[in-house]
Amino acid sequence: MNTTHVKMLDFLDTCFEIERVSAEMYRFFADRFLGDRSACLMWRKTARDEENHARQIDLARKAVDSISRVSLASWHKAAATLEGTRQIAGMVRDSPPTLEDAILLALKCEKCMESIQTENARKVDEPVVNRMFEGMIKEDREHVRMLESALCRIREHGEDAGYRMPLSA
Ligand SMILES: [Fe+2]
Ligand SMILES: [Fe+2]
């Protein structure tokens, strides 16, 4: 038994789950903040992007060699990120946050995801998977930028500002 590495396929399963859980949370926020047009569009876009990341990981799973492996340390970091994302997603369902808190929680998740993708892109020794993680890093940085600018908007104008612009479902 290899005690320093795990199967790439198992590692990618964990990465897939991180994207799926975060996409689900962003869909939840899109519904919860439906009345705030720009916030709702932001949540829908981030949800679509994470769903797309999950699809890419699924495709990568089919492209990588079944004997490929990644370090146990990388897998542990991915597993810890998944656990943290699941906890946050469960917490927001049990006790739905304000828009400001939702953004702060999403920023926390995005920063964790960006850090893990950066490490994955650097450490995973499989070109197809490397390129995929590099593409995701760019999109996660864009998510951070969007979330930070939404945070500035509501801190400046208040959470009600966006409610003046109803969005049809
Ligand atoms: Fe993602
Ligand atoms: Fe993201």
C-alpha cells in the first residue's frame, strides 16, 4: 500500500465535490437574494462557473491515467477544503445569512479554492489536470473581484439598494 500518495481519481473526486457543493450554495444565494438584481446575477454567474468547473473535473477524470497519483498532502488539503465548504454550505441553509455575510462566506470559500487550485496546478504532475486548474484559478480570482466589489457596494449604499431593481425569476 502506498502511504505517501493517493489515486489521482480519488483526489479529483474530492475536487469535484468542492465545486459541486459551492455551486449549490451559490444557487441557494441566487434564490435567496432574488430581489437584488446585481447580487442575483453575480450568484448565478458564480454558480454557473463552479458547475462548469465540476464538469471540467469530471472530464479530466476520464482523461487521466487510472494509475496516476498525487501526494497525500495535496489530497488532505483538498479534503479539508471540502469539509470547510460543506460546513459553510450547511450553516447557511440552517441559518440564512444577510447579503453581506453571504458575500463574506463566499469570499472565504473562494480564497480557499484559489489556494488549493494554485497548489494543485503546481504539484499535480499531469498536464491535462494542470491546465484545467490554471483556468479555474483565473475564474476564481474573477469571483473574488466580483464579490469584493459587491461588498463595497452594499457597505456604501446598504443592502436595500439593489432591491429597487426587481429581477424576474
Ligand atoms: Fe471553482
Ligand atoms: Fe469560484
